[in-house]
Amino acid sequence: MATPTATSPQHAGAFLQGTKRLLIDGELVDAASGATFETIDPGTGEVLATVAEGGAEDIDRAVKAARRAFEGEWSTLNPSERGRIIHRIGDLIAENAEELAELDSLDNGKPKAVAQAADVALAADLFWYMAGWATKIKGGTVTPSVPYLPGAEFHAYTLREPIGVVGQIIPWNFPLLMAAWKLGPALTTGNTVVLKPAEQTPLSALRLGELMLEAGLPKGVVNVVPGFGETAGAALAEHPDVNKIAFTGSTEVGKLIARAATGNLKRVSLELGGKSPNIIFDDADVDAAIAGAAQGIFFNQGEVCSAGSRLYVAEEHFDQVVEGVSAAAKGIKVGYGMDADTEMGPLVSQEQFDRVTGYLKKGQEEGSSAVAGGNNIDRPGYYVEPTVITGADANHAIVREEVFGPVIAALPFSDVEDLARQANDSHYGLAAGVWTRDISKAHKLAKRIQAGTVHINTYHVFSAELPFGGYKQSGWGREMGEEVLNNYLETKSVIVGL
Ligand code: ADP
Ligand code: MG
């Protein structure tokens, strides 16, 4: 055996061995069809691991297991015990942080250090936060007035109840964290789950499934079924015995999910794409704004739905900001995610590489130009340069469409009155950034921007306590915070005639 180098996994090696199997009803099982697929290391383009490929039959098995678990001990468990299990899941994520960070780095390409500091830490925190809600879900008492029954007296109250079996379909950009965002609130409210990770990055969700069993989660409460979107994902979205579907991914697929859900009118929540404006005013702390604009687009290779991909800069600072963000882009150490000095990894897949390089080409054709980057990097794997575009027009694809890569389009503005209109000139409405020292101006603009998150003098702040989600075609519903609990609860009114 070769001696481990700095780039080979120190903690995740064992998990990568053998065919990774589906987690259904507390057991690791092969796909009913026996099919497997390969997950690729995007840093090399080589096979990382072999995974059982779930299909419609496996989804059905998993839904049945989740139904049994819902009708069994999980929904009758007292909330304190439920909360403690969820808390232990957070503990086990923290205890296995390095292994999970390595799995996400190898499967997704992101730097291991980033995976550990951001993805894994936030995932653990999400479970700890959600654990606390288990004992705090409550309805209210009401004294109803009923005009057509004069003199009648009632006692009434509301109950909040889990919805039942939940299907969850997640993307590849934050594999473990997206699983946590979805599972935490579903579990704390007493639902059971069939989770389908993205085909590009199935590994950390499977490892999380094992950790959940270790934490004491009863069998069948969470089932993890990797597979492809068009097969396993579609089967889950249309399954007649799934009561709710939660999806994070592209707006295009989000619309398919909403359509598939109409069969049994299952509840739907969607966290979709974005093309978020980041706005730098003339009175901003320009150095802080430059750093924030760079981080807002280059974090996680730009594969972030809330990336600040449209940069609006007050005319007088335009050259300085473009120069600053370009210098930041050129200074980023792009490399293999497991190398300790890597600051940006490869894109996740050949498909994503083609998509991003396609937009770089399209930008050129449209007449904009790259002042930093603009090309792929010639080495095995799916590497592209951090890129800053100028000269783009408001109706160019590079300004309107989600690139989902490390590509920012900078646009100067002079008319402050017109800014909110420009910021809102998008089908999307996920996030925004505002950089100014004028607090009144910042809060006024924050009100006018149609987005689920508005950052002021900062960017990319994610917290288990803060709702996250989109206006317009960026989605339905919110993740995280108290708000997400509404996605996973039904409300029942109970009325007693006195
Ligand atoms: P991307 O195109 O960036 O990979 P997608 O929205 O296609 O993003 O994928 C997000 C998730 O949705 C993945 O888990 C994927 O397998 C799943 N998915 C893709 N197509 C479908 C579909 N038609 N029905 C259900 N799930 C799907
Ligand atoms: Mg797709």
C-alpha cells in the first residue's frame, strides 16, 4: 500500500471501500435492481467510490419503511427523548468532523478545510439548534366567537402535528449541510424521511445515515436512497404515499417537482436558484466591500445558490472595485480540495464544468470581457479560473442567468433611485448584499429588495437560527430558524362545545 500523502484521506479511507449501499429500514441494502453507479473525484476525474443505485422500487421500499416508522415508536416518542437523539446526531457529526469533511471534499471537490469549518460545523449546529425545538412545538388556546350561534360557548385549541412521510431531494454543492438543513426540522417535528442525495455527492449522506442509527434514531425514521434525479428523485416526488416533498436544486427541476406533487397534492417546499445582487455604494468602506464581493462569489467555487453574482458598483468606485476583486480572484489558490493550501477546488462535475465554461464563452460572444480569469485550467479534473466580467449589459445571459460557478459580472451605476429596480430585475429573489456607511439608506434598500436574505456590510452569513429561502422563482418556504418548522407541521383546530 502506498504511503499516505498530504492529499490522501486520513479519516475517510475506510468508508470509501466496497460498494456503498442504500440505507432502508435501518439496514444497508443493495438496490433491488442490483445496479450501481460511480461517484467521481472532481479533483482528478477518477472514480472515488461505487454506490448502489436506488430506483423506483427502492424508493417504494423506503417509503414503506418510513410509513411504518411514522406509525411506530417515532411519533409516540416523547419530545424530550426525540430532542436528545437529534442532539446526539449533532454530537456525532462534530466527533466525526474530519471524516465527513474529507468525504465532502473528495466527493464535491471543495477544500477540506472549508468543508470542516463551514459545512460540517454548520451541520452539527443545525441539529443542536433543531433538537431544542422538539420540546417547544405547541399550539394555542382560542375563545372563538361564532356570530350565527348567539350565546353558545366554546373552548378551542390548536394542535401542531407532523405531516407524515417526507421525501427530501438535495443538491451536491453542500452535500452534508443540505442533508442537515432538511433532516433536522423534519425530525424535530416528528416526521419520517426518505432522503435522496445528489448523484454527484452521495457519500456524506450515507455516512450521516450510519451516524443517525448510532445516535439512537429508530430504524426507518431516516432512509437514505442515492440514485439519479430522473429515476429515484422523480419516483419520490410523485409517490402517492409521500405526504410532503422538500427540494433544493435548480429552478428548472423545482418546477418538475411541483408538478409531480400534484398527483396526491403533497406539500411542497423548494429552495431554488438565484442571481443575487451585491451593491456597493459611494459611501461604502471600499476595502471591506471588495473583500465581501470576492467572498460573496468565490466561496465554494461559486457553487452557492445565494452567491452574489451581480455586482453593482457606484460609478466613482467602479475601477477600484473591479481591480480589487480581480486581484482577489488572481490571488486565490485553486487546487485539489484535500491539499492543505487550496482555497478553491474544482467544479463538481464535467456537466457543471461544461455549463460554466459555456457561460464564459457566451459572455465573450455577448461582448463582455473577463478582466480576471475567463478560462478553464488545463489539468485533469474540472477546474476553472475565478473570473471577473465587465462590459456586460443588463440583458446579457451572464447577468440574467445562474452560472453557478466562480464568475461575477460587475456593472457600474449612477442613478441611486433606479437601483432597487435593477436589483429586482430578475426572476430570482434569493439574496442580496448592500455596502454603505449610511444605515438609513441600507435599511431602506433592504426593505425594497425582493429577496429572502439581505446582507448589509457582510455576505454569506448562514445560521441555523436565520430563515433562508427565496422570493419569486427562488422558491417556496424557508429553511432554518423557527420558520422552517411550518414546512413540516399541520395545524389542527379542536373545538369543544361547552
Ligand atoms: P443540477 O442540475 O445543478 O445538478 P438539479 O436541480 O438537477 O441540479 O439537482 C438537484 C437534485 O435534484 C439532485 O438530487 C438530482 O438528482 C435531483 N433531480 C434532478 N432531476 C430530477 C427530477 N426530474 N425529479 C426529481 N429529482 C430530480
Ligand atoms: Mg440537473
